[in-house]
Amino acid sequence: MKKQVLHTIVWKEGRLFVAKFLELELASQGKTSKEALKNLKEALDLYLEDEEVGNIPFPSVEQVTTQTIFVH
């Protein structure tokens, strides 16, 4: 089994929390951040269900940073 690290971000949109992987175009939501992350894991399991993990081009993330920008 191949080990792969995936980074997630979670934010609140209205009444729901959204969880998204940085390396994959995969996201989910829930009423709490914990539920959103649980749903994201389930989405990943479904995504990988019929895929060979070795065939998925996981990008390498060497550094994750945050930046503050001001929008006028």
C-alpha cells in the first residue's frame, strides 16, 4: 500500500463547512468541520474505489503558506 499525504482546508460558507483537498479536485461539506472532513474522507474512498492509486497523479506540495490580500 502506498502512503500519500493529502492536505485539507476547511472553511465556513453560510451554515455549512466546506472541506477540500489541496492536491485533488475533491471537496465535501457538512454541518460541522468534523462532519465535513468525515464526508471528504468518504468522498476520497469513493474516488479511489475503482482507481489504481499508482495511476493517480498526486501533485507534490512542498510548502503550504497563507497570504493576506486586500481587495478594493
